[in-house]
Amino acid sequence: MKTKRKGKKKAKARKIVLGILIAYVAVIAVIYLGASFYYSKHFYSGSQINGINCTGKTVEEVEEIIADEIGSYTLKVREREDKTENITATQIDMKYVSDGKIKELKEEQNPFLWPMSFTNHKAYTMSATTTYDEEKLAAAIDGLDCFKEENITQPQDAKLVEGESGYEISPEVQGNALDQDKAKQLLKDAIAGGETEVSFEDADCYLKPSVLSDNEELIKQRDQINTYLQVTITYDFSDRQEVVDKDVIKTFLTTDEEGNVGLDSEKVKQYVKELGYEYDTFGLSRDFKTSLGTTVHLKGGDYGWVINKDKETAALIEAIEAGESQTREPIYLYSGKCRDTNDIGGTYVEVSIQDQRMWCYKDGQQIVDTPIVTGSVAKGYDTPAGGVWAIDAKKRDTFLKGQGYSSPVSYWMPFNGGVGIHDASWRSDFGGEIYKSSGSHGCVNTPFENAKTIYNNVEIGTPVVVY
């Protein structure tokens, strides 16, 4: 009996344990199946889409969150000088468009494997489909301050500017002007891609100066120009000077196609021509104060100074390029004896036809005052007058020959072709009105001693004033 009772108790215990197990399994099964059903409509725990926590959310709920985020979308535009501007979803009517991608992600989820989600979180990245108004986007872009003309500073090349001690390099200006087509396309692409920030600088959208301050060619130009401008050429015109300094030299500068700085020969030649206009005196009109105190106006002759324009142009260029300051006289084509403003100076011969008188001055002191006989008026041999000529030669003991005559002279000083000053031993009288009827063939007949004195005190080139 006891054995039977013990058997019944064991059977009952087994039934109880089995029942408990069945109940436990049933509960777990209910929970599992319930959760499986739940996750057939909701995202797993730990699921993320584009950083959005989707745990336990339905497709519709996730799409609503995405739509809200897109509605608050802002593209930050970074510009130079730490400026930023924004384009917002509101400005362009940007909206989320449900295209089934969220649902597809949900359907990839096996609801019966939900327990694995607690240890295997899923993070999805997807491009949300949006729509926006293209015209409003274009208007929003055009409305940015960076595209408004009044806010734009164009880039500027580094350049040479004149400073206190010479030419300097003024640095380039980067400015803030954009390659507008490139910049606008960058913004459109960023919005289409859902980007939240762009940098014009990083995307290389700014226009650039083409010449920078470290440009070797620019540095070379600066150094060459400053070498030229350090030169000072002083032209010596006795009582006057002309200075070719940096202000003059910079007007000569030119740059060739390869960027080499040089001197423009035509500009230099023009400067030398202007020197000629100012200082050439050869054959020019001039007023002359006579020994008798009157003033005569002289219009011709071959005495004076003329700068050799071609040779002096070359010499000036060479002097500047050598980089050495100097004082110089121009190269002359014709030269006189005195370079003062009054280039007749203090040593000259003066002949008055009307007074039949001649004077000679040396270093401002009168050394001869003599009567003379000039060209015969009656025979048409008038001595050339009304100008300043230069003594062309000096000869001793020669014969003056012409048609029908050959006259020996001891002192011969021609100043106008065959016309000159000489002694006339065949004459015993000088001055008065002899020249009108019995004058010379054009020369200035002079008493022997006075001709000798003049000969011994003048040089070739000494001016002879005849009036």
C-alpha cells in the first residue's frame, strides 16, 4: 500500500512540473509571438536612419520625423572674412516625399529575429527624397549678400607703386568675388544632396588675382626700375642745368612682351629733342647789345650750339643703364665757344657796317677798336650782315684770290665762306664811307696791327657779330 501511494505522489509531481514548464513555454511563446507581431510593424530596438532613433517607431512615424527635419533644413554657406549665410527649406518650399525607402528598410527587418536586435543595432543611411521650388531656390541664391554687386570686391593683381624711396610692390587683393556659375552650382548640388554646410573657400569658388606679390617677374621689374631711378644725370649748360632724375627717367620706362623693363628709345629721344628746343642756338635769332650801346636783332649766321640728337639719345640711355650718376655735357653736332645763356660770351669780334668800325673783346675786355672797310656797295659785294658767324680758320701769309685779283695778306680769318677778316696793306685809309664806292670784295679790311692783335687773341670758333 505504501509503495502505491508513493508512486501516485511522484506522478502528480511530474504533472505539476510539466504543467509549469508548459505554462512557462506558453508565456514565452506568447511574448515572442507578440513581439514578433509588434516588430512586423515597428523598427527594432537600436535602429537608426540618418541618425534618427527609430526604436519602436512605425514607418509612418519615422517618415513624419524625417519630414519635420527636412522642414527645418538649413544650408549654412561659409564665406570669406568669417561671414556665413543660410538657405532654409522654407525659402525654397522644400518638402519630404515618401518614396517607399523607409518601408523597404522596415521590410528588410525579419520580425521573428527581433531578439538579435538587442545586441546587433542597425544604423541605416539613406538619401531622403525631397522636392523644392527651383525658381525659389534660384531667387534664394541670388538673394545672398555674396552675389550682390555692392558687396563684391574684385581681386586685384599685385602691382608696382611709387614709394618714397623708389618703386614698391603693392600686394595683391584677394577680394571676395566668386566664380558665380561655379558657386551657384555648388549650392544647388549641396541642397540636392542634403548637405548642411558648404565652404566657398574649400570648394575653390573665389576668383583669384593672377599676379602675386612674390611673382619673380614683378620683383625683377621692381629691382630694374629702382636701379634706373637711382641714377641722376645732370646736364651742364654752364649757367644752367637740366637734371634727369627719377621723375624724368620713369617717363622713359617701358615693358616688353616678356615683362622685361627697359628704356623706350623714342621717349628718350623726344626728351633730347626737347633739350634741343631749349638749348640749341645755332642760327637762331638773338638780341645783341652793341659797343655803341644800341641793341640790334640778329636773325642768322652759323654760330651756336646744336645737340646731336641721335648720339646723345644713345649716350643718355647708356648712362642710365650703367646705373651711375654723373654730370655731363651733351654730344654736340655744332658747338660754340660759350655755353652761357648769352652764348656769344666775353670773347668775340663785332663789326658795324654802318659805322665801318670793328671791335674785339677777350674775356669781356675790349682789346681792339678799329676803323675798317667792308664790301663795296657800288659793286654789289656787300659784306653779309645781320647774324653771328664763327671763325672757320686762321691762316698766316696767304693769298686771297678771286676773279681778277690775288691779294697777299698776313692774317686771314674767314667766317662766312670766302668772307673774312684780314689785314689790307694796300690801303692807307679805313673807315668813313670808303666801302660805298671803293670797298672790298666782301671781306673786312683791317689795319695791319689790329688784324694782328685780333688774330693772336681769337680761336677757330670765336663768334663774329656783323650788323
